[in-house]
Amino acid sequence: MTFRDNDHTDLKNNKHTTNIVVIGKSGQLAWELAQLTDQNTTITCLGRKEIDISCEQSINEALIKYQAEAVINASAYTAVDQAESDKDSAYTINAVAVKNLASVCQKLSLHLIHISTDFVFNGDKGSPYLPNDPIKPLGVYGASKAKGEKSINQIIPNNSCIIRTSWVYSTHGNNFVKTMLRLMAEKSELGIISDQIGSPTYAKSLAKVCFLASKNKVSGIHHWTDAGVASWYDFAVAIQVLALSKGLLEKAIPIKPINTTDYPTPAARPSYSILDKTSCNDVFANLPLVHWRSQLNDMMDKL
Ligand SMILES: NC(=O)c1ccc[n+]([C@@H]2O[C@H](COP(=O)([O-])OP(=O)(O)OC[C@H]3O[C@@H](n4cnc5c(N)ncnc54)[C@H](OP(=O)(O)O)[C@@H]3O)[C@@H](O)[C@H]2O)c1
């Protein structure tokens, strides 16, 4: 396929291709999004060199320069514990930058996909969270993400989609799977939290949902995770079993279930953050919902 310099048009077939600009180039989700293109869509990922997301003017200039026709915001301040002592940075990226982005997208009439988190909930509900359930973040990260959500809903409600997800991992970047593999190779035993329940999500499947939502200009708040639920302990045990079977680890080490209180962290986390995906299933007909164990197997095959 060939493109004119200033127009995303397939000269041979005279077909217009939509250019989706992804903000955040080096993150897990952005990396998976960069792998997704189809005949009618190009993905242009912008990193810190190309766009300063804390500056509205820079966002405006970059979206015009890179000829955005739709935007996916895959950038975020995701260091949950660090956010407790670095509140300003978390709010700058997760709230102020998102507000600026929403304003620019509104002005340029660009559909915006924004990713949010299960950490906007406090975990007390005891059954899967619906998109419209009241939010009550426990820490700075969740609160800053909640503020970003609010700006999008106020500034660009009809031309935006917020997709909340949880426990994201991929072959690219830092995540629980890669940390576990490193620790399992280094340590003689591990204690892993067994009283926090969530849904591990392969960034590749999240990327597909974001891509589809952007192409179809889906609006509203939706939840997306891989299927099934797990504790961090379940997740760690599954990682070890698969790693041994794939030759990624040489020997098994004992993994003990521990309580949250045995492993204090600066940020409190929801003990139960299962997200109800029904609205997503309604919006995307036939979207395959794959169990996290199967997705983990797929991801670890690629390591
Ligand atoms: N990871 C999870 O478990 C999880 C769970 C629930 C929801 N989410 C949400 O899912 C989305 C994607 O997460 P992810 O795991 O792909 O995140 P990630 O791997 O941490 O990537 C975050 C991206 O944001 C960029 N970024 C951070 N600060 C920036 C700044 N000041 N200027 C420009 N870029 C900046 C990073 O760029 P640099 O690499 O250059 O810093 C990186 O590209 C986020 O909205 C996150 O809140 C994630």
C-alpha cells in the first residue's frame, strides 16, 4: 500500500485509510496497538519526543502534524505505589494531561479512546463492578485516573470511550509476569498475596478492543479484561507452571499464599476488582472473550 505524503489514501485503490494516533509509544498497550493495522487503518504511535502530553498546545500541534483522525490515549502514570509520594506527577499525567487531550480532541472533532483502571473502585462491592457503579478510589493512582475520567465525561462525552481494565501484562515492558519470572529464577521461595482478586489481562487482547472501539467510534464507559478471575497467588502459580513447561525456568520453588497485611505497600489496593464486561460484549458483537490462563500461555510462548 502506498500513501501520499499528506493524505492517507491508497493511490492504487483510491481508498481512504483512517489514521489512529496512539499517545504513549513505549508502554505495554501502545506496543500491542502498534502491531495492529488493517487494510483501512494505520496506527501512528507518539512518544515523549513527538508530544508533550502535559501541554495542551503540544497536543494540538502533534495531532495536527501527525494527521490524527482518531486518538487512543495509552499513556499514563502507572507506578501505583510511587504515586503515593509523587502525587503531582500522577495528577499531571492522569488528570491534567487527559483534560488537555479531551479539550483538543473536542476542538478537532477527533474520537478519543481513553484507558482507565479497576483501581477507581474500592473493592468492597463483592460482585463484578458495572461501568456506572459509584467509584471510590483507595489511592492516588486510582484518584488521579478517576479525575481523568471525569474530565473526558465533561468535555467530550459523546465522542469518547473510556475502557477500564485490570492487571495488564505483555511481552513488552514491566509487569507482574516478568517480575515473577525474574524472582522465581533468583529466590528460593516466594510469598504472594492471595486475598486480592482480579482478572489478569493480556495487553494484546486489550489492544484489539481499543482498536475496534476506535474504528467503530464506540462511546461511553466500558469494562474489558480477559475472562476468569484469579488472586495474585493463583496468577503466580500459573506463571511458574507454564514457565517450567516451556523451559523458561529450570526448577520450581515453593510459592506460599500470604495476606495483604503480610506485604504492606504504600498504596492500598482493592481486594476485589472484577469488572463486569457485559456492556462491552453488547457493543462488540462476537468479540472473543478468552480465559486469562490461555492468554498467559500465548504470551509466555512469545517470551
Ligand atoms: N498496567 C496495568 O496493570 C494496568 C491496569 C489497569 C489499567 N491500566 C491502564 O492501561 C493503560 C495502559 O497501561 P500500560 O500498562 O500499557 O502502561 P505502561 O506500560 O506503564 O505505559 C505507560 C505509557 O505512558 C507513557 N508516559 C508516562 N508518563 C508520561 C509523560 N510524562 N509523557 C509522555 N508519556 C508518558 C510512558 O512513556 P515512557 O515509557 O516514556 O515513560 C508509557 O509509554 C493506562 O491508562 C493504565 O492506567 C493499566
